[in-house]
Amino acid sequence: MKNFVQQGDNLTLTAPYVLASGAGALVGSIFGVASADAANGAPVVLVTRGVFTLPKATGEAWTAGVKLYWDNTNKRLTTTSAGNTHVALATAAAASGDTSGQALLRVAA
């Protein structure tokens, strides 16, 4: 195909804030996990597909398959949709006291 650009599983974008390797980041409506540390405004490769352990909101339990949203203020996943961006699905149960959980990233459309 003449119009193919790339797979899209790894995208080089501008870091919207300081990122540590493995941190989640939301650039517009694109969510990914930083593959390396990056300064605010620096280029960073974000991994947009795969299963990752990421910070989660405490006080809420997850079941496998539940929709997860990125809380960009607190830089964590939540089941609360209001004011947040849908970015993933839980791949395993997580207890309400857990501070992290497993999530399958999806490219938001």
C-alpha cells in the first residue's frame, strides 16, 4: 500500500508533562505508556497497545473487562467516566485498596 505509514503501536509524540518510563500519558485523545523518561515538551515514544500495570484510583474495585478511563489530573486509571478519557479495559480484578491494576490499552477513537 502506498499510503501506509506505520503500525501505530509506538508513536513518537510530545510529552505533555514530565514522564518517567512506564508512566501513562494523554496527548489530546491519544493515550500511551512512556517507553523512556521524557521532559515536558520533549519527544517521547508512547506505547499505545498492550497490557500494562498502571496506577489506579483507590476506593474502587475492578473486574476483568470493565472500562477504564484516564484521570489526567491525578495521572491514574479510574472507572469514573465523567471528565475522563476512555483508554483501556481491565484485564484482571483489582481490589478497592489496590494502588495499581492491569489494563489493556486501546487507541481511543
